[in-house]
Amino acid sequence: MSADHTQFGTGDTLPVLDLQLTGLVYGDAPILGEMSLQVLRTETLALVGPSGVGKTSLLRIIAGLEAGYQGQCQIQGKAAMVFQEPTLLPWRNLRDNIVITACVSPQDADAALEDVGLGGRGADFPAQLSLGQQRRLSLARAFAVKPDLLLMDEPYVSLDPALVEEMMTLFAKLRALHQITTIIVTHVEAEARKLASRIVTLGGSPAQITSDMQNTGTYFKLEGASPHS
């Protein structure tokens, strides 16, 4: 069975993501087993499980970056991804990092920078930013795409606890402002409990969905808040 990663038009009656996975094998090693996953509009789904279980591999399938899987993946509209590392263009300034990759105007890029607290720094370069600021730029770039589905792979790894809280608050406000559907991969259960409206756990070898539960994330209290507050 060949892999099929399909995008189709808009419509509120369809899930933003419909994944029917038969499996994923690297060499002779089965990584992911059979699973079915649907994500509805405005859901924030946290994908959790032991380190190395295959969470990132599953996210890469959804992003269209993994061609070796067996099954079908349908996304309603377009997806954007925030990688574990910021993956910025070091030879381009902050504004161009958004203009080039998100295909937006310089004015829209400046507005995106303003939304993440980097207003007025469009002419600076990524090397002039701290790691936390680089993560902000990566988030601005993803939101500038105006995706129907935002994918985030361990977006708070290597940050100190205070900065993690700051970044989660920023994400929650932007999510509320844009009413965006999100899948977040994390190995930190506290992050999942705070941010997610739904928590899906992977386990076993090959990995399968072992639990799928609704959750009321603490950060949903920020619905409707301005990202500048």
C-alpha cells in the first residue's frame, strides 16, 4: 500500500486532520503501528509518550515530511510546523525570515514580529537573538502562514522553566486570537495538561495510541486575550 498525503479544501464539517495509519518501518525496525487519528477544528492535541516512542515520526507524517509510511493522511487546508530547533535562515534578517518562508508581505511580517514581542527588530539577524527569541521568531513565522493546522515538535525544549511559562502563555494567546488547530509533541506531561484540550498517548513497540482523553488546559483561560498583554 503506497503512502498518500493529501490536502483538500475547506469545510467546517470535516476534521482538520484525518490520519489512517497502517504502519511506519525504518529498515527492519517497526516504529509506528496501526492507528486512526482525527483532529477537529480549534482542538489543541498534545501528543505524549516515552522518549523515542515515535511521536516526532508521527508528526513528520502529518507534516508531509515522512514518505515511508503506509496509510493515508488528509489535511483540510494547509499546515505549518514549528521544529524542535528554530531552523532559521541565519543570513537573512528577521523580517526576511518570515517574508521568504511564509510568502507574506514585509508589512505582514512586521505585524507577526509584533505579535510575538519582536516588534521593531525586523532588520536584526537571528544571531542577535537569544534562544527564546529565536523560538518566538519561529512561532511568528508559523502563524504568518495562517495555517489550518499548526504542528509543534517539543517547542519548549532547552528553555528554563520561567521562559517555558512565558512561551506557553504567548502561544495560548496567539492560539486564542487565531482560533487555530494545533498538535503539540511533548515529553513533559505538565505542558500537555496546561495547553491541551485533548491528550493522546503513544506506547508500545511498534507504537500505537494507548489513550485518548479530553482535557481542560489551564491556558485556555486566556481565550480572547490579546497577545500583547
